[in-house]
Amino acid sequence: MAASSSLQLNVRALRPLSETYRFLSTRSFRPSVVRCSAAAASSPSKRSYSITLLPGDGIGPEVTAIAKNVLVLAGSLEGIKFDFREMLLGGAALDETGVPLPDETLAVAKQSDAILLGAIGGYKWDKFEKHLKPETGLLQIREGLKVFANLRPAIVFPQLVDASALKREIVEGVDLMVVRELTGGIYFGKPRGFGSDENGEETGFNTEIYAAYEVDRIARFAFEIARKRRGKLCSVDKANVLEASMFWRKRVQTMALEYPDVELSHMYVDNASMQLVRYPKQFDTILTNNIFGDILSDEASMITGSIGMLPSASLGDSGPGLFEPIHGSAPDIAGQDKANPCATVLSAAMLLKYGLGEDDAAERIENAVLDTLNRGFRTADIHSDGTKLVGCKQMGEEIMKSVESQVPAAV
Ligand SMILES: NC(=O)c1ccc[n+]([C@@H]2O[C@H](COP(=O)([O-])OP(=O)(O)OC[C@H]3O[C@@H](n4cnc5c(N)ncnc54)[C@H](O)[C@@H]3O)[C@@H](O)[C@H]2O)c1
């Protein structure tokens, strides 16, 4: 009885997260904006999914192993089966095949219902030529899957308020979403490369470029998300200096005419980076380009306490979604059982919700992570006095216990 009443308490305490994630529900999303996997959409009774697992490098294999187990358990409790195929990406692929994204990996990923990625990269490959870097494989798979919209929620878990580097009163209640354009802008723009200027001075250069359709589709995506959240969208750019940003702002303003219910504001990126640490609660949904989103979402992660807590989803108009923690391969702690698996486990929850439309199983996982935190378990990155310090594996085991101990969502 004592156990069940504490579970009740936990479940109640968990509600805010489910509320926070309500906009993720594929049930309420326009299909043209956020896809549900073809498998899930065409046959609601289909409860078996193919998942491509890309553990990658460093702590990637440690955290994906846990997320896979959690997926299997949560799925089995909700009547869902998974067929996993583990493929190579990043440094692991370079070592085996000589390229960071083997053709077979992309082919298998494209045919699956969803992809769960750990992280790529490491010191070993740092000096490789650009086309042979693990990071190139990551950019290639995002491009190959045409996942142009990267969603990065930054939520301050009530249990982790004190793990933030910022003061309690600044971070308590932060719940924002960064919508980052993922397959365009300066990371992909041409021309790019190395050369020399008119004085013979060596140069390195990249191109920040966006076509109208690229801005429009990510803007529409962000407006839809803002509409499902608190109805506020802040578009971040550098329109006081960059033509690409002026164009971005113009397209976003035009798109806003279709969303009179969403309050649109604009902010320069330098101010946004300052406002994020000064008063993060002012933000609901942030829309931004590839490079600004990369930087701001890492900054936002530190508001929440640890990069080890934050998941992400990358989605396109069709085809499978790519789900991954926002952190990298953390070579400094790889192989030491120190990694926080929560970001990858929560990415698995996003996979269920966004990729497969399996909201109940997703909520089971989200609630299990909160329940584990409520029970006081912490990996080193979020540990504080009075909580129980555990390694990556034990954190995973505790999450599994929480998954199992929940009352089925349908009851
Ligand atoms: N999506 C990706 O796969 C991705 C993203 C960023 C960086 N990288 C690559 O990862 C490598 C390391 O990059 P970095 O050090 O800049 O970023 P990182 O995210 O790997 O690590 C930054 C810091 O956060 C810590 N950290 C990260 N994830 C953690 C977790 N789950 N639990 C506990 N602590 C965690 C690390 O120990 C490190 O101190 C580089 O090769 C980089 O290119 C990959």
C-alpha cells in the first residue's frame, strides 16, 4: 500500500512533464507538419516497428543500450514490438568501413520506422580530413533523411533546479522549445572551402544561405508548435547585419499572417543568448537557423542543469524521424559508466511520440525518468547533496524499475 501511494504521488508530480510534452502529441498535429511514421499512420493496429539503432562513439553505445532496453520494456507493456537493426555511424563506421556514413546505414535507416542515435566523434578522429570526420557522417545522415526540423525542448525538471548553474528563481519553471533548422544554412551552403584573397592571404569561407521554401517549412513547423504550446514564437536571427537573416525575418513575418493566434516576436541572436541566461522564462518557442540553433540549444541545456538530460527529435515532411540526445560522445567520460542516459531515454520517448504515434508508451518512459529522479537517483552530472550517486548502468536499471512499476496508461 505504501508503495502504491508513493506511486500515486509520483504520478501526480509527473503530470507537469506530460503537460509540457503535450505539443508533441502526433494525435493533435497536422500530418503535413509533423509526420507519424508511414507504418503507424497507415495501420493503427500495427504494433510492430523497425528501429535503426546508431550507437556511434564514446558514450553513445552506453546510453543507447539503456534506451533500447527501456524501449523494449515500455513497448512490451503497451503491446508494441520492435525489430532493431544496429548500424555503423561516425568514428565506429570510419574504423570498420573507411567512411563516416556507409551507404548501407543510410539505406537501412531510410527503410525503418524511426532511428535512434547515440552520439558520434572523439579525439581519435579529430585530425582526419573533413570528409572523413565522424561529424560529417552525422550531417550526411540528417541530410540523407531530409530531417529539416530539429526540436530541442529545454525543461527544468523540478527535481533538478539546484543542478542548474543559474539561480533557482531564474530557472524554476523554465519550459521552452528550440526549433532549429537542420539541413540548410551555413553548415551546408556553397561555396565553402579554403582559398586566398586578393592579397594572397589564406582564407577559409562558408556560405549562409536559405531558400524561401526552407524558411517557410521550418517557420510553419515552429508556428504549429507554438500554437500547441503557449502561443508565443520568438524568431532569432541577425537581421541587423546578415542578408540571409533579413530574408529569414521577411519570410517568417509573411508566414505569421496565417497564424494570428500566435504572438510573434523577433530577437537578434546576441541578445537572445543574453536573455536566455537573464530571464529564460520569457521564452516559449524559439525558431532559429541551423548555426544559431546549434549554439542556443546548448546554452539552453545548461539552464536545465545538464546536457545529459535533453533529448531531441529531427523530423522531415516524410520518412522516418531521427531521435538523439543533444549531447556529444563525451570522450572524457566514455567507458567509465559515468554518462547520464536520461537524454537518450527521453529521445526514445520522443521517438515513440513523434515517430510512431505511440503516446502512451512515450508517457510511460517520460514518467519513469521523473519517477527515478523523484526516488533520488542521480548520475554525476546532476548529483547534489542528499541524492544517490549512481553510474550509467544503474540509472538505467532504476528507470526500468520505474517503467515497470507504473499503472498502465489505459487503466
Ligand atoms: N550529435 C552528436 O553526436 C554530437 C554533438 C556534439 C558533439 N559531438 C562530438 O562529441 C565529441 C565531444 O564534444 P564536446 O566535448 O564538445 O561535447 P559533449 O556533449 O560530448 O561533452 C560536453 C561535456 O558534457 C559532458 N556530457 C555530455 N554528455 C553527457 C552525459 N550524457 N552525461 C554526463 N555528462 C555528459 C561531457 O563529459 C563533457 O564534459 C566531439 O567529437 C564532437 O564533435 C557529437
